[in-house]
Amino acid sequence: MSAGDAISWDDLRLFLDVARLGGLSAATSTTGLSAATLGRRVTALEQQIGSRSSCAGRPATS
């Protein structure tokens, strides 16, 4: 991530909801978004920070 890139705080908040609740399906009720939309937003955040997470039910990679 370069100095000019900013992390999307909305995507970070959604990521935290997914992580705290244990997955995409669980986070749909609190966020009002579909699991597919949450997955896309988590993927976008991962691309911004340059790392994959394991919170969406898949192993993290470095």
C-alpha cells in the first residue's frame, strides 16, 4: 500500500463485523448486506492492505 492509498473505513467496519460474528452469513443480519456483497467488500479491503484474511472462512496467506 502506498502512502497515497487510503483504507476504506466502511470496508474495515464490515470486515470487523464479519470477523466478530464468525463469517459472512452471520454478518448479513447486522449489516443488512448480502453475503456476496460482504465477500466483495472484504476482498476489496484485502487488496487495499495487500494481504488475505481468514475471517471469511478461508485460510489466510501471506
